[in-house]
Amino acid sequence: MEPFKNNSAYVIITAARNEAAHIGRVIESVVGQSVQPLAWVIVSDGSTDGTDDIVKRYKDRCSWIQYLRRDVRSERNFANKIHAFNQGFAVVKDMPYDFIGNLDADIELPPDYYSELLARFADDESLGIASGLKDETSAGVVRANRFNSTASVPHSAQLVRWSCFEEIGGYLPLEHGGEDWCAEVSARMLGWKACTFTEIRATELREVTGEGPVLARRIKEGRMDYSMGSLPAFELIKCMRRLRERPYVIGAMTRLSSYCFQSIRRTPSPVPGEIIRSLRKEQRERLRTTFSRYLLPSRGDDRARRDDGGSFIGRQSYHESNSKMHGKLISIVYVNWNSADYLKASVESVFTGGSEPNTEIIVVDNASSQDDVERIATIDPRIRLFAERKNLGFAGANNLGASHAHGEILLFLNPDTEVSAGAIDRMVRHLERLPDAGILGAKLLNANGAVQLSAIQALPTILNQALDSDAMMRRWPHCPLWKLGPLFQSAGNPIPVDIVSGACMMMRKSVFERVGGFSEEYFMYAEDFDLCYKITEVGLRNYYCGDATVIHFGGGSSARQSVNQWATRMNFRALVLFLCKTRGAMYALAYRMTMFAVALCRLAVLGIARLVIWHDPGRTSLRWSLSKWMAILGATLRLPRISGRQ
């Protein structure tokens, strides 16, 4: 179907089961719309109460009403409603419309309901899903539902932009319900807006009852919340808010108990993992906002402190001033830990790199003990500093920085980097030209100008980790074990790669949110592997940009001056976790056993070499290698038991 054939054309699909008491009023309300639908397909989903006869009568009066009958042969559940919806969708899918409506068979609409929603869609091209608020009927009296929330879009009378509907793949049939919730999260994950407009109202004709079937519904709602992957803390607070909903206390406790029961059973969820991750990210942000609003002091004009362990230092007028900028705003995120001198030089290289008019810088300080990090915020008004009182880890701190970013494009930089002139602009241009780009990485150089082999990597396997050797990789860079060929090709168009270094990563913020950001189960190391892997899992690609160069001091030979191998052990543990997540617990265990054997072999060779090498430079390198492989050997023995749980 070609999009946008008629900017106000829409179709409606309704799945109705035993709705004879309400369907007549619902049809009358749609017939009375100021902007009528192009078509309305009403699917009788196994009705036995006269619903079919009512629909047929109206079908004869209105040419745009179509009637279908679906005989349900299986147990009735929420998935059947979507099967009925899809049967109706098959009738209208080739018609020339731009919006598709999902209307329940017990919802009465005011005459301007759809015209008002269409006006909102016309005003905002990024609006994907919209609805009005739903009022309820109790004892014949219509009243506002006190649990209405603009944070979710009621499914009862949704209108969805066709291009959004197509991107999210329609509604997912879920046994316990939540198909509209799933669609809403998926739409936001893909960059669409999902909005509820409080000034537009619809009325649920079905009476709100006190007990009886309501408890059965609460059990199903708890199952739905679990299957969607709702966070336990979020679920607890949601049920606490609903203690005032009839049946008082019992209903909310029944819903929470149903959720907990499914959690204990570890019932598999039919919802895709990326949607669950996106939902949980949204819920964490809502929890953080709620606690900040009620438990923390309000911010002043120029500065505020957070009692949750961090502080914000910056200028409140920043976002307003940047809203007037031309071009896309780039948010550069740094995570600092006792590296203020490096960080200062890196920030200055950004501001002299030719991209400063559309740049903001966010610095998250991970509880540095040695730095006067607050002086960084005084360099430029476009710098915002979040000084944490505890170390959140690399992944957690980057996620915090990204959550405060205003830009459409994110650039994650290590503080020990210096950006070459024009590098950021070139990466932005490449990103805009590559619709399938997930992450873009730069060409990383040591302080002496040598190419860093860690700029790109192949996905780790037992074989390429066992044969890990700088000498071998430089000798055979095009070997498929390492896939380092792009590093030694002439700069040109971006080249697809498996993994780019976390020292310099550029991506669209919408993509970052879509994959759930950095996985915070990694405290340090391998989080860039995990993020690149998640990018490929959603069908995007990672690219290496050879014409954008960044000096990375941490990757040079100076990093080997210390024999403290804490970083080596952390790196090994993180890699075991990554392999366990992506290849399974048995593969990770095989990797540990292999690296134990490799460490023994390398230590034996290094021990022999130490007997025959006497000159100082060689012995210094040997001491570092011996320390490294002793650390790896110890790490293979001290790791906690590997679990396949992700």
C-alpha cells in the first residue's frame, strides 16, 4: 500500500464478542462522526447473543460498514481478539488510508473524536499512536476513571498512523493481553510518539462492577504485567496505587499475587526481549522521576544537589538556547574516574574540532577520589556535570549520561581521547547517509600515531581469544579470526564490522533507547561488545569510519607500565559473562577451561624466555606478560559458577 494517499482517511476494526447490549450505541456514535471512516470492519468473534443481527442491520444502512463472522474453536483468551482483528485487517489492508483504528465494541465516542485525533496527527508527523481518555460507567453514571494516565495510551479507541503500524508489525497476539501496551512500547522504541490527549474523551458503556468477575480480570492483569516484563518495583507501586480501586485492596493484591506467582514459576514470556528491555528502561526512568519529585529537593536556577548519591552542575538555560540551533544536536557523553587532566584535554579537542555550535557535553563522574572534577563544568556553558557519590560502573554511568542527553545523536567518548579536527562532523555525515547504521566507530591511534588494533574486533570466540596476540594480528590482519582488515585500508566509506571500541561510539539516541542502552550487568569491560551485539540482533549494522581519527592514550604502550592486573581480571570476567549470555553457559565454561590451558602454556614459554633474555627492555615486557597471564590463570579458577540466566 502506498502511504499518504489521503491525509484524513482512516479505517476502523472492531472485534466484538457478545456485545449486543452495547454494540448498537457504539455503531451510532461512529456513524455520527464528523469525519467518517473509509471503512469499518466489525468481526463477530464467536458471538451467541444477537450481536451479529445488530451489526447486519447497520451494515445494510451504511455501505462502509463490513461484517465478518469468526467462529472460535479454541479456548477464549486475549490472543483471539487479535486474531479477529487481523481477520478484519485482511479486508482493508489494500485500501487507500493513512490511519488504522482499533475500537472496542463497548466504547461510545463523541461526534468529533476522530476528527480531533486526526488534527493531532496532522500537527505532529512523529505521532504514531494516539487516543483520548476513557471514562467509565458505574450505576448508570458516567465518571472519569481516576486511574487514567497520560503515560499510557488506552487501547479501547486507539488510532495508529499506518507507517507506524507497519514498522511495529501490527499487534502481537498475547494470551494474557497487553497487545496495545506492547505496540505502544515498540512504537516509542522505534522513535514514534504515543500520546493520550486528555481533552478528548470516550465512554466505556460496560458497567464497573464490585467483585466476582473483576478478581478473575485482576489475575489476568497480573499475568499480563509479568509477560510484558514489568519491573517488580514498578509493579509493586502500581498495585499500591490501585488499592483504592474496587474491589478495594483485594483487587490490587490479587493482581500483585498473580504477578508474583508467574515470577516464581519463571513462566516464559512471549514478548520479544528488545521490547521488554525498552519497557524496563521506561519504567526505571519513571521510578527515578517519581522518587526525584517526591523525595528530593527541587533544583535551583544554576545548581542543585541530589541526595541519591550524585549531583548536577550546569546551567538551566542550556536546553532553551540549544532548541534554537540549526542542525542536529550532538550529545557527547564522558564517564570520568580520576582522569580530570585527560578529560580537560579531550573536551578542548572537541571544541576545537569544528562541531561546537551543535554540541553539548555531559560528564558523569564515577566518585573520583583524586580529581577536582567540578572545574570541568566551568570550561564552557555547554558542559553539564553529574558527580556521583558511588561508582556506577562504565555502563551505568553512560546510561545515566544518555538519559540526560538532549541531542538526537549520542557520542560516547573515553576521557583519555583527543578528537582530530573534523572527525565528529565526518562521523555525523556518515551516520545520516547510512539508514541501517547502529554504531559508528572511529580510527583509534596511539600517542605515537600507530593504529590501535582494539578499534575494531571480531565477535569473541574460543579460538580467536586463545590465539590473541598483537604480533599475529598485525602479521595477518585480514584473517577471519580477527577481521582487522579495515584498519589497514585507505580511508573512504564506512565499512561494516562486528565490534567497535567503546572508546569512541556514535549512534542515534533512538537506536540506543531501542536496544536498551548499555547492559549494566557489566561493571567494566565487554559492555561495548554487548551493545554492538544487541545492535546486530535488531537488524542494524556497526560501521568503522577510517576517515575519522581519535587519539586514545589508554590503548598505547604506556598502559603496560603498571603490573597491577586488576583490569585484566575484570576484562576476563566480563568476557565470560558476554559469552554466557550470547552463546550459552556451556560455551562460556569451555572458554574458561581453554584459557586455563592457554595460560599454563604461555606461562611455561614465558618462564623459559625469562632465563635467556637479560636486557632490560625485554625483561620489562616479560614481567608484564607474566603478570598478565598469572592474572588470567587466577581468574579462570576464581570465577563464580556460570549461570545461563540472562
